[in-house]
Amino acid sequence: MVTGKLLLNKNAKRILLVCAIIGVIFILEHCFIASLREQIKNFHRQIQVEEHQLKENLTLLAKKELIFVDYEYCKPYLKKVINSDKQMIGELLSEMESLVNDSGSSVVNLSPQDKPEQTDMYKKYKAEFLLEANFEQLIAFLHNIQESTLLIELEKFSITDENKNSGNVRINGIVSMAVFL
């Protein structure tokens, strides 16, 4: 019977020792290993963010020459400074007259809109126009608008046949000029 108590005590001691080891492992895991695991996850997330930023920066670096070329092309448009709305409307009208005269066509009517459209980045000045031209002059006029040193856009235009025998057409539309703030 004494050996049975000792055996029971030995089994109880073993069970108690196993429980103590499991408890120590549980405490170590929750106190130390879990925080280490969380730090490793945070480092992994930071690495992913840095890799993504690096990839974007390398993409931009690869496009650097294109960006510089585009910037040089747009530089004259970005330098334009708005002194007053009346001055900018006058500049739009004089540029339109110059473009029309360079194409060989003639201005029938050119009337600006009073208030420019304004956004956070630019103001857009508009004018309605009516021109008379033949087809060659029309193509030259459209080309002149494309090559203008100002940021001019044909927002709307229509072409009507003035006289079937003369070959001239009337071009009616709205032209706009954007100036960055």
C-alpha cells in the first residue's frame, strides 16, 4: 500500500509537473511570443508598404524623361498670369483675330462672355464667334488653334454652307481659353 501511495504521488507529481510546464509555456506564449509575432506582422506590413512605394517611385523614375518633355511643352501655358478678367478676355479676342487673319478667313462676329468659369485650378474665358472661310482657310484656322501659344479650345462649332456656288462656309461656335491660377 505504501508503494501505491508513492505511485499515486509520483503520478500526481508528474501530472502536476506537466500542468506546470503547460502553464509556463502558456504564460511565455502570451507574454513574449505573441508580442514578438505581432511585431513581426507589423514589420511585414511596413515592408509591403515600402515595397509598394518603391515600385511607384521606380515607375515615376522610368517616366522621368516623358514628364520633363511634357512639362517643357506645357511650360508656356503655366506661366500665363491673370491680371484682370477684362485683360484676359481682350487677350482671347486678339488671339482669335490673329488666328483668323493668319488663316486668311474673316471674322463676322466675335463676342466674349462676361463671366469666366472658375475652378480651383484655372479660369476659363469664352467667346462666341462667327467666321467666313473656304475649306482651306477652315483647315488653316483649326491648325492655328492647335498651334496657339495660349491654351485655346474649340468647345463647340458648326459649319454651314454660305453660298453653294462660292465654296465659302460660315463657322459658328464657342472658343475658350484656360488660364491656371
